[in-house]
Amino acid sequence: MIQLQVWQWNEVDTEVNQAVLKVVEREINRIVNTRYKLKTVSFEKKWKCETTSFSFDTGFLEFDQVNDGENYYCEEHATVHKYKDYWSGEKSKASRRISSDQQNYVRMSMIVLEVLSGVLYDRLYIDTKTGEILDRDKLDITEMCKKYCALKINFPSKGFRKIKLVDEISPNEDTIGDDIQRIRVIRNEMQHSSVFALDDTRYQTLITIVHDMLTRFDQRNNPAGESYVKRLDEIRKMELETRSFEEIKERMKAGLIEKIHAVFDSVVSDALNDIC
Ligand SMILES: [Zn+2]
């Protein structure tokens, strides 16, 4: 018998539980069928009380025996508990609401991925006079910063320096070069977030900085269609669903994985990543 317990300190993520279950199932199948070719061995998945002790090895129930929210009799504690379906993944995902810190994170990430990335693309398009055709879909912020850096124009007013948080750039540093640095640093802050949440104070600080910066870029880039500030306001007011949270998490994680690959790719681009 293999007993498995998933510990989570924050909100239960049924998708993670589902994924863990799948990995275990796949591994057991691999060991049984491929490694040892044990054709007569089979297994079943069952569950028991969430506060169980490993030494209590009876009282298992079938997965489709009880539905979410229903009561069941727990043999181990000789009492009735309410069953919480932590295992079926999809089912309980739709009803889960995202917290306000997670909403802030989603909004700020959307601002980075949709508005700031567009600002940088437009600026790069205006300033690239080599006739090079730029593919919007293939350029992320890191790539665009590198390309902009290579133009050797509009340097930040205090030069390139390592900046951890965008607040380290003072409000009077307000040239195009300074704002491009701001975009890069804000993008990094969102991408390196391990909690995928942003508290209200931090969110408001970033919104103020971004708003001021977009007001400047609306003047400089004169964007076609809606102004950058209007696009920002739309994201700030937008209705959010759980789905957008999962999507944003994936997109930010994907960006980070790409970045890790890039770092391994070459020492030269590693050094460049730090400053441009
Ligand atoms: Zn129990």
C-alpha cells in the first residue's frame, strides 16, 4: 500500500493535487508495466480522512463514493466529516475566487504583457531606422530591451545600473531611456514573483509610476488607436476570472523559463541581460 498526503499552507490548489495524483499513477504504471513487467499486478486509488495517520491503514473510500460537501463516516475518528473534493481538479476550480492580491498581480502582469510591451515595441519601431522588420509576436521585453540597447541612443540619464525595484529610479529621471529601464525593472518584479500576488500598497505604487510613464509615452510615441493611459485604465477596471489568473501565471512562468534558457545560452547575453 502506498499512502500519499499533499500538504499545502495556502489555499488548496486542486489542480496541483490532480497533477500529483497523475504523476504518481504514471510512475506506478511505469514501474509495474515497463520496469518489472508485472502483468498480474493492478492497483486502485482510494482516499481517506484528511487528518489521518499513516499507521491507520483501513477505512479507505472510493473516489466516486461521496460528492463534494457531502458527509461521510470516518472509521479512523469514528465520526462523520464533510468531504471536500480536493482531488478532481477541474470541478472545484471554476468556483474558486481569486483573492484581491492575486487580482492585483493579474492586472499588473496584463499591464506588463499588453501595454508596456506595446509601448516598447512602438518605441523600437520608431527608433529603428535600419529597415529591419520587427515581428511583434516574437519579441518579448527582454529581446526588445536588447535591441533598443544596441541602437545606442536614449541612454538612461544615470547610465545603465543594476536596479532591483522601480522605486530606485527617481521621478526626475524621466527620459525615454529612464522609462525603458522602468519597463524592464517592473517586468522583472512581476516575473520573479514566486507568490503570484501583489498587495494593494505595492499595486498602487506601481500604478502611479506606470501612469506617469504612459502619459509621457502617449506624447512621445503618439500611438495609433487608444492611448496607453486609456489601455491602462481598462485593465484596472476589467472583470477578472480565475482563468485569467491561471493564464497569466503560465505566461509569466514561461517568460522566466525562456530567460533561464537564455542565460545558459551564452555568457555574453547573460552580461547584457543585467543591463539592457
Ligand atoms: Zn477522520
